[in-house]
Amino acid sequence: METRRDVFQAIADPTRREIISLIAGKTQNLNSIANNFDMTRQAISLHIKILTECGLIAIRQQGRERYCEAKLEKLSEVSAWVDQYKQFWVDNFNSLEKYLTKIQKHKKNAKRKSNR
Amino acid sequence: MQNANPIDNDAVLVVTHEFSAPINLVFNAHADAESLAAWWGPVGYKLTVLKLDFKPKGLFHYKMESDERVMWGRFIYGQIKKPELIEFTLSFSDEKAGITRAPFFNPWPLEIFNVLTLTEKNGKTTVTLKSYPINATEKELASYRANRHSFNQGITSSMKALELHLKKIMHNQ
């Protein structure tokens, strides 16, 4: 199985969702991002690395600082999937509804016949 | 219908439906091959159940066929509590029940975790679906966290203390 990074990997983790929210409003350096979390710098760096590989963050070196900038266009891929998947389930539930109506009707008819 | 922010809370996607049927009937419709073949799957496709093992860690493997294409899908079940809970991981699949990329839906997650909860009131059953993508990276991260925790804890906490200390000093200058 391939381990290509896709945008869903970015949003699958709640910490990463928070990181995205943090920098969506304002580009920040790695240190100030890490300060918001109660976990090791290494753990945060790994999250940022994944987000970069998914195309959601771009890192800019400025002197000794590394600034993280959000690339939110990629998130539209997630919205696209959410809309499709939601519709898929709405359709499924409608099918299930029809199926349940049908089997309940058959049960009623079967009962009626046996009561004659 | 709300326009959900795709990066909200603990579920990326929530769908609710109320069925005019008692809870056992609704639950059972998810639990046997004949029922699933009758309602599960995308519109316009004929569904064939290849395997159904309705229990935790069990496999539901199925084929979807239309005039234009054939696809396979699979569930791996998580927790199951009759009649109120069914969890499963959904993926596109192949003939051998492996995991594949979605054939033409793009982009699509490799694996999607789904939690179905059922509640009954006045003879009607409400089903709530909560769903989010999961993937290999999560497993990687989880094992990384687990390993770090066991042997790095001592070093980590002292590094943190040092960092805080340095911050304090710098702040006071």
C-alpha cells in the first residue's frame, strides 16, 4: 500500500486541525506555534512536517527563523470530499428507508393473509 | 442544512436520518447479506455481497456494478452493540479485499472511519452517522508517541523545564 501524503492525512489528526486554525489567521514561526501545545517540540515538528508534505503549510526561512504559512486552497479538496460523501450517505439512507418501508409492508400483508 | 467547516471537532462529517421503523429492524438491515444487498451502495449500481462477517474486526466485502464500471468496497467492523452502535472503516477495495485508491472519485481518503448510532423514540429510529478519514500516518504517529513516551519521558520533561526556565530569563531581560 502506498503512503502518499494526501490532504486527508492533514485533517485526520485534531492537533493538526488546531495548527491549521492557528496559522490560518496569521503566519507564525515554529516556536510560537509550539508554545500553544502541551507536547514536545519534536511532536509538533512532525505534525508540521506532515502538513507541509500534504501541501497545507509552506515554510519560509527568514534569517534564523522559520515561518509557517497556511496554504488554504488545499482545504477545498476536503470540502469537495465532504460534500460528495455526505450525499452518498443521504442517498444510502433514502434507499434504506425505502427498503424498510417495503419489508414492513410485506410483514403486514403476511399477517393479514394469515388472519383471514 | 449547515455548511460544516470541514475541520471541525471530532467528526469531519455528520449525517442524521429518521426512519419510520423500530430500532431492531433498522439495526438488522445492517447485519445480514440480503438486507445490505437491497439498500447499501451508490445509486445506479448493483450490489453483490462477497463476504459478510458482522462482528468486531469482521469483513464486509462487496462488489458494485453499473453498465460502465465495476468497483469493490469493504468494511472492517469496529465495535458493535445491538441495537445502538455499529462502527466500521470503509475503503474502496479490489477483488482480493485489499485497500485501493478510489477509482474515479478524486480526492478521496484511503480509509474512512464511520460511527453509526441508533436511538428509538415513539416507534421511529434516528440514525446518526459520524465520519472522519483515518490513514497510515495516524498509525505511524501513534506508534511514535507510544515509543517516545516509554523511554524519553525523563529527558523530555527536563528539556521542557529548561525551556521554560530560559523563557523566563529572556522575558525578564
